[in-house]
Amino acid sequence: MASVLNDYIKKEQLLKQLQDELQELESNSELKKELEFKDRLHALMNEHGKFARDVCEILDPSYREATTKKARPGTRKKRPLKVYKNPHTGKVVETRGGNHKVIQEWKTKFGNDEVVSWIVEERP
């Protein structure tokens, strides 16, 4: 019961602190200017039937290209090809990922550090 009361008191103090900070921000003239600018901009956009992305594209024509390039899937850099050679069996495995079945078996049997030391070549 006391822990619930303590939690309530702490949250009440935090709420008071946040209210004080919010009141301080509301009296800030810089914030008032920015809010006025935002309101005027939204009114102008509504008046002309424009959205935020339209305004960004008008101000920076390369805006759409920059956002579409980032969102395009499948552009991840290709992993390097690693060639492993098991010194016990002489078997060679080439892989670009760490989930290769044979590599996983080797790591289970011999340990990660030892199998990593079997890399004989790395190609881009």
C-alpha cells in the first residue's frame, strides 16, 4: 500500500514539474513566433490545397529523390564472400552469410573462434 502511495506522490511531483516547464515554454517569445509561423503556414497550405511534402518539394526539388532513395528496398551493400577451409576434413565452403548450414555445424562442433580462423579468403 505504501509503495502505491509513494508512486502516486512521485508522479504528482513529476506532473507539477512538467506543468511548470510547460508554463515557462508558453511564455517564451521564440516559441510564440514559431507557433505563429506554423499556424500561418498551415493556413496558407490549406488555402492553396498543398501538403507538407508539396511545400518541401517546392523549396528543395531534390527532396522527393532523397526520400525515395532511402526507402527503396534491396539496396543493402553486398556482403563479402568468405571462403572457409576445414583443416580436419579439407572441405571448402564459400558463403556470404553466417547462416550457412555447414558453417553452423562447424561452429557448434569446434567453436566460433576456431571456425573464424579457418577463413582463407575474403572477396567483395
